[in-house]
Amino acid sequence: MSTPTSTRTRSHWGWGFADRFPDGAARANLGKLLGARLGFEGLSVAEPVPLDAATIREPRIQPPSHSAALCSSALTERASHCYGKNYRDLIRAFSGRFENAPDIVARPTTEAQIAPLLDWASSEGVAVIPFGGGTSVCGGVEGDVGDRYRGVLSLDLTGLDRVLELDDCSRLARIQAGATVPQINRALGTHGLALRHYPQSYELATLGGYIATRSGGHYATLYTHIDELVAGTRMLTPSGVFETRCLPGSGAGPSPDRLVCGSEGILGVITEAWIRIQAKPIFRGQASVHFSSFSNAVEAVRAVAQSGLNPANCRLLDPREAALNMVAFDGSAVLILAFESASQPIEALLRQALAIATAYEGRCPDGPRLRTTRAGDPDEGASGGEGAAKSWRQAFLDAPYLLNVCVSLGVIADTFETAVTWKRFAAFHEGVIARVRAAMKEACGMGRISCRFTHVYPDGPAPYYTFLAPARRGAEIEQWMAIKSAAGKAVVDLGGTITHHHAVGRVHRPDYDRQRPELFARALSAARRAVDPAGIMNPGVLIDG
Amino acid sequence: MSTPTSTRTRSHWGWGFADRFPDGAARANLGKLLGARLGFEGLSVAEPVPLDAATIREPRIQPPSHSAALCSSALTERASHCYGKNYRDLIRAFSGRFENAPDIVARPTTEAQIAPLLDWASSEGVAVIPFGGGTSVCGGVEGDVGDRYRGVLSLDLTGLDRVLELDDCSRLARIQAGATVPQINRALGTHGLALRHYPQSYELATLGGYIATRSGGHYATLYTHIDELVAGTRMLTPSGVFETRCLPGSGAGPSPDRLVCGSEGILGVITEAWIRIQAKPIFRGQASVHFSSFSNAVEAVRAVAQSGLNPANCRLLDPREAALNMVAFDGSAVLILAFESASQPIEALLRQALAIATAYEGRCPDGPRLRTTRAGDPDEGASGGEGAAKSWRQAFLDAPYLLNVCVSLGVIADTFETAVTWKRFAAFHEGVIARVRAAMKEACGMGRISCRFTHVYPDGPAPYYTFLAPARRGAEIEQWMAIKSAAGKAVVDLGGTITHHHAVGRVHRPDYDRQRPELFARALSAARRAVDPAGIMNPGVLIDG
């Protein structure tokens, strides 16, 4: 990235940086294109409510004097820490509605500044919401905590952004929770190492957020979730420090790290982690395989996923996604396969995977492409690749920015993602598509849904669905909720998980509550009370109480 | 296995089957060989106290009438469920001391028979110890529960031994917790599938035991712990059923399955699990690399572990282990590398790994050996391979039987295992060896210690140590305890985990308590009370309360 993160202004209502929001004329043109592509008529351009005209309640509490220097109740701070970044969040902020905004935003720059804030919050009955990049798409960071709390403190961790220790012999780094992957990789890059984890949010999201939400990253197989890259964690709870030792593989009791992974802030504030890093890849190869039949493509992916070849990328785009992402326009489904290695050529692996995929009537019009980078080359991160893979990756990173445009144009746009076994997939997929289409038709008159696989396992894929529907201005949230609820209900009814890597937050609670064992919720609540007796940590996500 | 498990008599005091214990003359010869090899003088043969001459207290409780048909208080049942199988367990049973034997042994054959037993135990204050193959080496299944309980019920799960459901499309099977890997693979073998998980205990240990203890299995890299093979679990707690859905990869909250994995019976009785199974390998290849320098060998293994090649086997034997296992007698350390695949040749991978290893002054005198098996061939399980790998594997499976002989000969023999980062390894290894040698010298006058790597990760190895020392008859337990305590203390002091795959139980508690976060213990205790309010489940292992 040519522009350092810190000097660019973030949008006060939408995804990412303000300079990425097109002007009105450009959006009007995009509206014509999008309307024609999707069949949505009469899309018009609206403008966001300026922040100084927004509705936001007055702060209800004052920061404690011992921490006043870290704290702010400025409008910009409170508004920018009010929501995550899903469609509902954006539409509320776009409309100038900053409901349940935090009363205070604290920005510690050292871990030592955090415990006094937690002590104060526990004794004063103030809810504390750990806040990283603010990229939650499931209502994971908002102040909708009910009347039990006197106020809400948003604890912004982005000031804790350093790589504290590097063990290059063991390929491990101790990293503060507020660091982003670009920040981490700038620090590691001089050693030829990198954290290979690039979720769609990676420009902004933080390591602590990844761990708290069990994010899904770079690899389509094997090390898919951040969980697998976590070798040790350090979390500040209201009852003190919870720190595990950095270990390559322990079998001593239930894994404490796995309790931290996915805890969504309810147990404490993750402040550091030991993370498994890797040598930057030198050998890379990729191929795009086109399929006339989506079900053939699915079978091909299953065969690759069960082959043990473990490609770094194994993303299947259905025909609609392939077209939207400009990698195929003939109704083909497209599988993007890629391998990478820092130590040996991967051509044989790529050719083996390709042979498996093409055996299911897949066509590889451009053949495999192989590249060797030199050690001194800059890390390509998530933006590398060529051909279909390059188009796909750029579209992948631009997609959240497109959401801003959709909000302005009156298009409801959101995603949901899951994982399900191969055996269930065909009926699951058909059922999900049918139910979400029906919900869009009822709520919006029409709508489009598409699917890709983001990650694949020997036992099943992780399908990722995108839906787009024309909004009725003023009724967007109700419409969105109807579709989103239908999607969550369908996913869990039909045997999937309510989330593969977006987390639970508030949005997925109703269906998460149906999915998880009731006794696990009881156990987790009890564990939470043991480390957070006053129940101040991010109340409302994941569990009650 | 030619003889079905069920028709062979288990030793009443030692490891495994009674017919594997050599007669007195054979043991005397083994004593001469072992004494000469180890430098232990004057080893003599002792005989086990017959069961009918053993010391065992009378049962303190009667089974509930509703479950009486499942229950027994017969001497053989109570004695055979009294201990696991570490050195201390064997010496106590050999000496006829059955301390804290369970009062009742229940053998359910259906899951429905279990809940009434848990209800009764909760209301009567009876401790319940889930019991699988009885192969715990860390005091995980014994009745040393204190005076708080009126009695102890050992719940033998081996009657729940069936594969209930097979989803071959997704490579998943729903399997009862009391099944052994041989039983499971007999059921799966006709479908060309197998559970590739072969701990040293695999003839006897059960799936539920593997999950409860986070066992380490077949693969040296990637899918090392059973955790990675668990797609869903079902556990009966005193408060009801805890069941997760079978999913290829969920990111919804902290993983409930990961709370079950390693729970060592304190949360409930694991009754079933969905397990990731695999196609039986067809392509296999292996190579043995000899190193004059152990530290060169360690560096070679690190390079292989960080290469991304992920061999199925990557076991490094130090010179003493290589000699004891008869794979090298010239003071070399030996690395056994193996790859396997059900779908494509692995020769290129093996050659790449071999090239990495030999670059560290490794010699591969026999070259790589490649084999292709046909689909109809019987699964080779843990007994396959050729050359050094075959010798090693046979010795690996015989080792626990050798422990029986050691007990009879007055040789203290035990193991401990851990995982530690590559950076720490050299100092760790030196420190552990020095401290355990010093402890053996003080307790026994002398002793031998050796090391192998059982599993390796990009961030560190899992070293496995074996120690042998001459016992003083009658003082064995005190001597063993002195050595074992020194080992556990050294492992945790020097930055390792108290266990990579043997679990915590009672034996590892003091050092586990130093290793795990105090707040994790509090959270786990609270979680336990939420599902087991009376605290009946396997009290004393893992945590207090």
C-alpha cells in the first residue's frame, strides 16, 4: 500500500477510507450499470447525512480521572465506534442514526493502561466493548447493552500495534492485538517472513479481532482459521491476566487458547498473541478451471479437498460470482487453484490438482501459470496473482467498498457464510437459495443471490453467499432483517453452521442459540462469570449473562 | 490382528494381553541382555502377586437396582479397573496392591443405560470414572478421590464399540466412544476407508479415551492430535446431553468440541463422535536418514517441518533410541521420513524432504523406498513399512510389553513427552537430560535416558523421553516419583508443555498447575460445575473442584 493507513481519513459511515467513495456522478453511472446487470429499476443516488447533522445521544458518563487522557467523548470518536460494517450498520450511519453510541472511546497505547479501565468499569457498571478495526459484520462491537449498564466504553486497541518479539528460528512472533496484517508484515518483511492471513477486511482489521472472531484467512485448506496460527494468547480479564505459554502443540487439558479464540470479547481484552508466521513464498502457481456444470465443479472441488494436496487457494465461484468478478461471462463456474511454497517448486502439486479437477469436465483454457519470486521482492499479500486470480483478488478487496455504493444507491447488499458437509451440500445449497430468494421476493419484490466457496475441507466446503436486492428507502433495515433472518434460519435448519468465519455477534444470535449445545452455553456463561464477575465485557454477543 | 481382542485374556497387572508376558526363564535371559546393554547389575526375576492374594478393600456401596444387571463388584473387574498402565500402576498391581479400587464396575452396552447411573451417582455422592482401554499413563482413571465420595463407580465404555453411521461422501463416521481403532477399521475397511490414528496404545485404547486425553496419533505433522479429526461430539453430563453438530469447520464462538477434547472425564462421558476418516493410502514411500550429529539431525527436522511438505512420518531417534530400536548401532541419530497418499504418487515429495534432510550431512544408505498397495490389500495400520521403519514400528508396539518385563526385573521404566519451540529446544533438551540424569543418580545410583521426536511442527518438535533405572525392590514407587517429578518440573521450568499427548491426569497435576493460566482453571471449574453440579465426574484429574 502506497499510502500509510494512519494518514488516510476513514469514512464516518461506510467501509474503509473516505477517499474510496466515488462522487455522485460516478455513483449514478455505477447505478445504471448495476441496475442493468441485476435488473433493478430506478436506482437513484442518495447522499449520507453529514456527521454534524446526525442523531446521537449525549454521553451518559464521564471517564475516570486516572484515564482521562486516553478517553474521548468527541462526536467523531463516538460515531466511528458505534457500529461494525454490515449493511444495517452502514445504512444506519448513512442515515445519521448513531444508536447506542458508546459514551466514551478509550485509546490505550500500552497494555498497562487497560486494567485500570476494566477496574473502573467493573465497579461503575460500565460495559466495555473491545474494538479493533471495527470491521465486524455481525453486530459484534455495538453498544446495544440494555439498561443494566450505566454507560458504554469502547476500548480501541489500535494503539497497541507493534510486533514485540520475533523468534525466526521457530517462525513465531509475539504481536500486539491492535496490529493489522499490513503493519505486522512491514515489521516482519525485512526478515523474509510474513503472517499469511488476508481476510477481506485485512487492510483494517486487527489481530485481536481476528482471534476474537475466529477469522478465516489466506489459505483455502489446512490453516484456514486464525486459530491454527495462534501459539499463545494474552488476555486481560476483569479478574486479571489470562496468559498461555507459547507452545507448538500441547495436549494438556482443553486448550485455553481455543477458549480465547472466538470469545468475541466476553471474557476479556486480548492484548497480545504468539502467532505462527511463515517464510514469504517464492514458488507460486495457479490455474483457473471452468465448468459448464456447477455440480461437476463441486465434485471436482471435493476430490481436490480430499486429495491431500492442500492448495493454498481453492475458491469456487458459481456462474453469477464468476461474472460479477469478471472472470467468466459464459455461465461457467470457475475454480481458482493456487499453490505456494517458500522452499520448493509446486508445479507437480498444481498439475496433480489440475488433473483431478479437469477429470470432472473442467477446462483450463489458459493452462497453469507458474511464477518464481525473488527473496527481495515485496510481499504481494492478497493483491498478487495474474489473470482470473488477479481479477478475482482485486474484486475481492473492492467488494466492501462496493457496499458503500450500494447503500447510496438503495441496494441491499450483504453476505452470509457457513460450512456444511459434502453429503449435505447439494440439498443445503438448493434450500438456502430457494429460501433466501423467497425472502427477497417477499421483502423487496426481487433479488439476486450468488455463491462461492471460500475454504474447503475433506469433510465439506465453506460456502459464502452474497445477496443483492432493491431497497425501499426508509424500510431498508426491516427488509434486510427479513432476508438475513431467513438466511440464518435456512443455514441452521439445513445442517450448516451459522458462521464459518464472520463470528456470532448480535446478528447471528438467534440461530447460534439453536445450533450450539445448551449445556455449552451454560458452561461458557459460568466460565465468563469466573473471569468477569460484573459481566462488563461486551454484553449481548454470543451468550446472555 | 489374527486373534480378536475379545477372546484374549488381559494381564491382571501389566500392559495388554497376558499371553505376551514371557515365562521366567525368558525373562531371566532378557534380564541378562538388558543388564549388559544398560550397565545395570544383578537384575533378578520376580513374579507378580496372584490376584487372589492381592490386597483390595471391600466394596463400600451397592449398585442401584435399576442398573444392577450392568454392574459388577467382582475382584477381577475391580482390579482391572483400578489403575491405568504407567510404571507406578504396574508396580502396584504387580505387588498385589489395588489401592482405591472402584467399588463397582458398570459395563453399559447402550448409551441409554448411562444417564440413570449418572443420576444415581449425583444423588448418592458416588464418583464416576469413565474407563476406555484403561491405557492411561498419567493416573487418569483411578479411584483416588478422597473422602468426599461414598464410593467409586468405574464406567467401562468398551461395550459401546460400534460405527453407527458412515458418510463416505464427506469422509465422516459417527462412532461410539468405546470402539478401538482396530474395531473401527474393520467396520470401515470394506469401504476402503480408515481412521488413521495409531497411538502406541492403539490395540486397546478407545476413541472416547483418545478424545478425552487429546491423544497423538499416526501423523507426525498436520493432523497430529485426535482433536483435528473430531468433527462433532456427544457427551452425557450429569445435567444432560452435550452434543455438537457435525461440521467441517465452524467459527461460531469458542469451539465446544475443543472443550470436550482434553476434558479427561471431568465434564461428562463422551459417548459418540463424528470422526474424519480417510481413504486407505495406496502410494507410500519412506526413507531413513542417518546423522553423525544429533544437532544436525534436529536442524534437518526443523527444515523439513518448516518446508510445508508435511510428511506422514517424521520421527527422529537419538543415537540411544536408534540402538534400542535396532535401526542403527554406530551412534547415529536416525530420521524416519514417510509420505502416504490415497490419490497420487508421493515420490517427488519424499525426494524433496530427503534433499532437505541430507543437506544437513544426513546419509540415506538405503535410498528412498516406494511402494504401491492395491485397494484390496489389508490395511497395514501401524505395523507396515520396511527396513528401519519396520523395525522401529515393531519395537514401538512392543515397548509397552517390555515395560511388563522391566517391572518383573526390577527396572524402573517410564516415559515423558512434551512440545517446545525450536529456539528453546537445544537448551531445553540439555537441561532436561541433565536434571533427569541427576534425579536417577540420586534415587537409583544410575540410569539411562533417551529421546525421540514423535511429532514435529513448524514452530517446534514434540520430544518424547524414555528413562530406565535400576530399582530397589520395595522402594520403586518412591524412586519413580523422584525421577518423574524431576522430569515434570524440568519440562515446565524450561518452557515445554507438561504433556503433548499423554494428558494430565493425577501424575502431571503439579506441573500442569504451574503451566496453565490460573484464570483458565477458574473458568474450567466454573464450566464443570455448570454441567456437573455434584462434582461426580472423575474428580482429581485436571482441576480441583
